[in-house]
Amino acid sequence: MTLSLVETKFGHYELRFPYDPALVTAVKRAGAWWNPEDQIWTLGAKPERVAALLEALADSGLFRASPPERPPVLPPSADDEALFAPDPDGEFTEAVPGKGNSASGPAPSAASAVATHKLAPTLLRRLADALATRHYSPRTRSAYAHWVSRFLGLHPDRDPAALGEGEIAAFLAALATREKVAASTQNQARAAILFLFRHVLGRRVAELGELPAARKPKRLPEVLERSELRAVISFLSGDRQLAARLMYGAGLRLLECLALRVQDLDFAGHRIMVRGGKGAKDRAVMLPAALEAPLRVQLERVRAIHAADLAAGWGRVALPGAIGKKYPNAARDFAWQWVFPQDRRWTDPATGEQGRHHLDESILQRAVREAVLRAGIGKRASCHTFRHSFATHLLEDGYDVRTVQELLGHSDLRTTMVYTHVLNRGPSGVKSPLDKL
């Protein structure tokens, strides 16, 4: 029996295999879903998804497989992440579909390029420790492990400490010329390899001038008109629609929205606390009055799910940092539950305990993409487009750019100023001389 796993341009894997009930059960367990339009099984392109698939296939008895060794995903340090972020906030990174080339987008799959270097396992463990010590985000750790693994795999018989500027420059040049990756992807790979040499091997390689960062093209963000937003939202339903309205209504990033916990919603103060946003920054944003009633209904649904989980002997959620050690029962508290929980419980492979994670990003991304297509909108709209539209519409309504900067959590005002270029009083507000002929 053969099962193929092919990465698509949308950042997912397509699964192809002959029908077998046990195999269908296994891929479902790994989190794959059936796409009725394309008649194919789809799996999120994440290292943990691939590892779960391999584990499920091994348990099914149909395949003999084991997950590839990879560094533990232990929650961004703003210091070295700035090496591959072209602007302080990375709001306008244009990702090449399927490449995972944005610091804020999906991380490349570590399973897609496992280094064959004999020292790779040791170095990747040391790399994971160094990243964890500096409190890098899980996505950054996964991305760095991917690029270091690929780089080491090109030189399987050489001592990594003997590699230097020439090999790094050749690797980065190949990414740009042969693979034609985006500038942000190339800069991310550069940052990962420099991190390896500086913080793991204890070597400084070249002056940064000899390994220049790729210049990122400056693009304007895609923005939806209010009528287009209404159309897209109308084709969503349930918690997907509520999450989309919240991303637009409060200017939240995708993961900021899905990672909200019950205690982050302050109905009395009409605000939402965003914890650990991009750059490990907290901020407060408004809680839209139009969403107070729907959110209260959602929390009652979460309370019922949590009560059922507790009655079944589960009801735990993952906690940030060492809170779980300091407060052992906090994981069962209602205040720590996700506002958008998944429909099914997950099992922690380390402890065997079941818990409930928040809604996976790919589920909402797919729902929004389908809603945009059904609405007949010919723009490259995504979940992040709601945030762009939020900022632009606030400026249109007369709010000052400093207020918008604070609500978005931007470190640099120049990042927020980009939205002024897409206002109606920009090019579209100028009357062409042709109209006077």
C-alpha cells in the first residue's frame, strides 16, 4: 500500500492513498480533513501534523513508520527575529504560497528536509536549547531547525565548524536563484544559519556586509471595502464567522484571535487583552459592542464543553510558561479555557493526557478563503486582510494614526503609516485630467 504526501501552493499537504477504513481512521486522527470539491484528503503543513500522521500510520498497523527526530517545540525574542523581519512589525510580508516564507506566516515543515549530517541530531538539540533560552517563539524555532537542517544536509561529511562564509553565501544564493524564494524567506534562512554559528558553534562568520540581507519589495496591504467585508462574513457561520468579525472589529492577527482565553475578554471594561502578541508584547484593544452578545453566547458554549470534559475526567488546556507548575489546577479553570476551542480533544503524547486546544489556524484560513471565493471578490484576501481593513477604515473614520498604531501593537509608526497610502483620499481621490477633456 502506498500513501503520498504532496505540499500544495496553499501551504497544506494533499494525501493520496487507496481506500481503506483503517487508513481513513488514521489520517482523521492526525487531523486531516476531506475536501469534497477536490476529492482529496488535506493535512496542515506543520511539523507536528506530519509527526502525528506518522504516529497514526504506525499505530494503524498498515505502515511501519516513526516520526523524524526533531528538536522539541518548547513560547518571540525580538532581538534576533529582527534579522529576518524587514520592518519592525513584519505586517506586510508577502508570502510565496507553499513556501512558508514569512516570519508571521506558517513555518516550513521540518519533516520536508531532514539533515543527513552525522552531527545534525546533536546540533539541532543544542540549537533548540539556545532558542528556548532566548524565549524564541515555537514557529521561529521550527523554522530555524528547518533551515539549519537543510544547510547541514548539503555538507554531510564536513565539520560544521569548518564551514564559513562561502558555504553560507552559496546556500543563500541557491535559494534566491534556483528556488526563487521570497526575500523574507532568504532572510529567515540567513538568520537561522547565523544563529547556529554565533550561539551554538560559538563562531562569528563574516561581517554582515559580506552576507547582505535580501531587499524586500515594498507592497501595499490588501484592503476590503465595507460592502465586501459584509459579503465575506455573510458566507461564514458559527465560530468561524465570530472569529472573522473579531479579527476585523478589533484588528487582531489570526493567532491572536484564536488564542484568546476566557479571562482575556473584559465585558465590563469593553476591552480585550491580547497576551503575548507578536514580539511577545501585550496590548489592550476595544471589544466591539456588536460582538458582546455573540461572545457571551460563545462563552456559554465553551462552559458547556468544559463541563462535559471535566465530567469525562479531562478538561485541561495548555498553559503558557511555567504557570502549570506554579498553579497545578489552573489548567482546569474555566478562566484559562480557549474562547474558540477545537471540536475534538487532543492527546499529549508525552503524558497521555487528553486536553482541548484552540481552533487550528488552517480551519479558519480555509473557511475565509472559501467565503471570499463564494462572495465573488477578486482580491487576494485572507484572514490578515481583516486586520488591514480594520486599520484603514479607522483612518478613514478620522482616528489619528498614533491611536491606530497603539491598537495594532506596532513598534514603529512607519509600519502604521503604510495604511495612509490606501485611503480613498490617496490616488483614487485625485481627479484625472482625462476626465476634463
